Amino acid sequence: MSSSLIRTQGQSPMLPGAVTVGDLIFTSGLVAPAAFSAIGTGETVAPEVQIADTLQLLATTLEEAGTTLQRVVRLEAFLSSADLTPIWNRHFQELWPVPGPTRITLVARFTSPVIHFEVQAIAAR
């Protein structure tokens, strides 16, 4: 089984954007580029903006790996607060009308207080 490592801009150099193994694509945890940049400055990026920008980054990451959002089979989303669930659900349903990919959503304490949303995905080629 062959694998290829695909890196995307804007995330940590020590982590790939996605790893492809056979016909499956696994993304690293992705955060909004502006929020990732703000880790060093403490700048505020609104949670709704982070969710929208992270999902755009997910689309770009998947396209670079040779697939699309419509081929996502599993999503794992991490929110800084349960209060963000309605915003996350709205964005999710806009991208994946019923039935969407399998999904888990957790409330997490991030390593930086400027991060409010992170997502990782598994997609088919």
C-alpha cells in the first residue's frame, strides 16, 4: 500500500495537512489560518469566523489531496464551548445536507485561548 504526504500552507510545519493512504485521506487537525497566526499575538478571531474559515481550509486541504468535501466520511470537530454548537450545526448542514458524514463533536480546552474550533476529517478519494 502506498502513501503520500501532502502538506498545506498555514498550519504548523511539523504537521502535514493530510496524509493519503490508498484511497483514504486523513487530515490533521485544522484551525482557521487567522486564529493559528493569532496564537503568538493573542489577537481575537470571532468563533463564527473561525468555523467558516476552518471549513474553507478543510475544502482546500481535501482538494489538494485529490478529493472534495462531498467525499468526507467522518468528521471530528472540537469546540471551545458548547454555546458554539448551533453555529457549528448550521455550517455543517450548509455543507452536508442530510445525510452528511459520520461526525463527533466535542467541547475541548485548546492549548491556546484564541482557538475556538478545530476539525479533522477522513475522506475517500
